Amino acid sequence: MYKVGVIGPTSSVEQIINLGKEYELIINFIGYPYKDFKDTESIILEYDQYVDVWLFSSRISYMIAENTTIPAEKLIYIQHTESGIYKSLLHVAHDQGEFLNQISIDELTTSHLQQALQQINFKPKDIYVKTFDIDSTTKELIAFHTDLWESKKTKGALTCFEAVYLGLKERGIPAYRISTTEMEIKQSLRILAEKTKTFYFKDTQIGVQILEIDNFEKLSEKAKSSYSLQYLEINLKEILLRFCERLDGSLLEKGNGRYIIFSSRGTIEREIGMLQDTVFQLTNESNTTVSVGIGYGETVHSAEINAQKAIQLSKEKSEYGIIIIQEDGKVVQSVGEEDELSFSYRINDTDLLSKLKKAKISVKNYNKLYALVKRMSSSDFTIKDLSSHLYWDESNARRIVVSLCEVDLAECIGEESYTSRGRPSKIYRLK
């Protein structure tokens, strides 16, 4: 059974869990209510190990979670539609006897509200809108509504936040909360149920890990006796067996320092931290580096082929760390590290392929560059950025970027200089 952590204000969390009882045979919902949406980050970082997926009652909490280290595939939010706005407006009309006259509203974007009003062909009178983002505060939003109320510009307020709603009610301000409807929640729960099937598929996929003690032949040559080499192999195997037991997998010794572990994708992904610890122990025991390649597939054969490709990439440069090749050909480099990078060997855009061919740049290198830029906080980059993050030498990085500019896939947008000496570095951007 999959564990889903539900994040949102108390009332929303209780409503979601209640409606989620329909899926109680396959999903266990665990509530993590907050008093302020800013608490989202601390909650998911503290409790992430206890859940398989996070479900957010609003997009703003989801946006906060996106900026953490939690994988995007573990995050899902309830999509708000115009229904929530209409429901609030009906409450206003019922209580005040008029429809959306002199009122303040906080919304994530103004477009959402505009679309709602356009569909009912209604032109609001004296409406004040404040957009918010992840840097906004409850205090700031309460002050926005309160100032308008006290200056008699509004007769009430619509807010997306429970904390703001309660704060306004304490001040005696007529407040109405824009909350999700049952229909919106049920639709999101259906999507979540489909997502759990995807996780089940991943759990049942075959996962093959290949670990190779680098330069094992030299270790054999340096061994003082055959006994010392056998002792080393026994110690290495003991470390691997402990790890294999944790995976509930099977270990196959291929000789010359190469070992293969067969398990499931789900188990491997959950135990990446344990794999890193195991690699550290093997490195200390053998006094040399260890290469790791992981392959996923629907069959043992396809998973092992991907693992073989992954170990070759890992051996190319030790900086690449643990490499995973998924069943769709996607490559994950430096798995479990801060500089983890995902890219593909495939591109379906014929125009892009034509330009890359003309520039003599491989799909792999372009996708690695694209993935790095996407991961960086800025879309701008320098040659030194590519050299340090992708482990390309500067001359090769410069050749690739210049070639991309020549085929109109990148452009130079400026220069930067940190010192008074030397040439300033050019700043580039992908188109």
C-alpha cells in the first residue's frame, strides 16, 4: 500500500483524507497540516522518508516543494478551477445581497480570476486583487485586505489561505475562503491513483547493478600472496552481501573485481543512500575507486544491457559517480549527489537533429548541456560553468557552444569579468 502525505491547512487536509477513503485499499493517506504555507518545506524534509508521494492542497505549497531536493515525480497538487471562485462569490452574494461589489481578492495569478469572470460575462466593480508567490507572507496578505477594509474601499475579502481567512475574521472583516471543491479533489485523487500504478510498475521493474573494483588486476599483482588476495575478495563480498540482503536481491560474482546484483527498481531507488555507503566501504577496503552502473528494464536481459552501458559511462570518468540508464534510455549521472543530472540520448525533433548534425554535436552532449541549464538557477551560462559541472575541458566546451551559436541553437548575450586582468568570460544562453 502506498503512503501519501497530504499537505495543506487543517480543513483541507481533513476533506482530502475523507474523500480519499474510496482508495483506502491501495492508498494510505497521512495528514501533515500546517498553520502557515511557509511550513511546507520543513514538513516534507522531515517526513519525506515516511511517504511515497506528496499531495498538496494548493499550488503554492507545491511550488515551495519544487525548490527542495524531493524528486518532482513524488509531488502532485490539486488543480484549482473556476469552481472554487464561483463558490466563494455565491457566499458573498448570499451574505451581502450583491454580487462582487467592493471586494479584495488574493490570487496566485490574475489570469485565473479573469478567466472565471469572463466565463460569466460579468464586469466587477471596485475589485482589488493582490497576487502572491512563495515569498509572500500571511502577515502581508492580511495587511492588504485590512488596509482596504479600514479605508472603506471594500465590503469584504476573498482569500486562498485559511490562516489569512482566520486572521481577517478575528479583525471583524467579512472574509470568504476560496477553497477547493469536492469535484477538484476527486479529480486529483483519480490522477493520484493512476500515479500509484506507475510507482507499482517501477517497483516491479527489474533493476541490475554492476559494481566494479577499478584496476583489480593491479591489486592482484601487488598482493603479497594468493591468500591476501582471497582475504580481500572475502571482505569485499561480505560488504556486498550485507547490501544485497538490504535489497532482498541476489549477488553474482563475475571475477576480476566485478559483481552483479539483481533486484527491483523500486528497492534500488529507495536504497541509493545505502549504495553510496557500500561504495565508500568497498573503496576503503580495496584502496581504489569503484565504478557503479545501474540498468532498469522490463526483462532481466534489457536491464542488464542498460547496466553494462551505465558501467562503461561510470568508468569513463570517476567524476560521473553512480550512473543509471532507465528503460527509456534516459541517463542519470551522479546519482544521489547534489550535482545529479538527467539527460537522454534521444531527440524526436527532426529540425533540432538536423542542426546538431550540421554543428557536429552529439545528441548526448546537447541533452547534457540542456539538462544542466534547466537545473541551474539561471538560464545563462559560461564556458567555465560547463567545464566545472559537466567535466568537459574548456576547449571542448567552447567548441560545442560556438557550434551551437553557428546553427542558431545558442547565442552570446554578454560578458562578465571578476578581475581587472584577463579576458572577460562570455555569457551564453540556449535558444
